[in-house]
Amino acid sequence: MSLSENNSENKIPPENSGSFEYNFSGREIKLLARFLRKNQSQIPSGLENFSRKVELYIYSLMSIDEVEKFFRTED
């Protein structure tokens, strides 16, 4: 899972006009998925699609049983 950057001046772009690149490690994706799931009621408006993409990525890697176990564990 990665994000891509098109803003060479490192300024925060106006809404809907920028991106950046970051390649998440497997551990980072898992930690992020658990964090977002645990805090889903607090996810700010505008980050719902990102949260959903992370969750869908986890689902693409595991069976339903594995996903259920994954989200039940803390580590």
C-alpha cells in the first residue's frame, strides 16, 4: 500500500489537488488497520475513504477467519 507525492515544494496543497508517496511496511499497515478499527467512531470526516481502503487491503490479504482473529488481537 502506498501514497504518491506530486508536490515538490512540500507545501500543503489545496483540497483535492495533491498527493504524496509512502510505502507502508506490512507491520505499519497492520498497526494502522487495528488503530483505525479501534477508533472508527473518532475518524475525522474526510478520512473515511482512507480508512476503508486500509481495511479492504487487510481483507485482500487474509481469509474472513484470519481477519476476525486479526482484529480481535492487540499485537
